[in-house]
Amino acid sequence: MGRMRENPRYNVISMRISDEEREHLENIMGQTNLSISDIMREAMEYFAANYGQIEQQRKAA
């Protein structure tokens, strides 16, 4: 049986991305030694922390 984790993750989210987006993710993985899941978690944290600024930029565009 697998090792018990302190912070287990049970939810899986999938999404479709283009070949270009996949290549971009693979480049980030190579530069950071992070998994795609870790990269997406950091992206969600960044988005949540900067949502106000991002929303203002969208409205200005």
C-alpha cells in the first residue's frame, strides 16, 4: 500500500491545450524541474494573488 501523505490530493482536473501551450509548459518544466501539476498550482496561486490587477488590465484592453 502507498505511503500516507500529510496533504493528500484526491481531485483531478484535466484540460485541453494546444501543441504550442504544451511545448511552453515543457520548456517551463525543463527550466524549473517542476511537474506540470506544480506549475499549475503556482499559476493558480499567482492568479489568486494578482486577480485585481489582472481584472483591471482586462477591462482596460
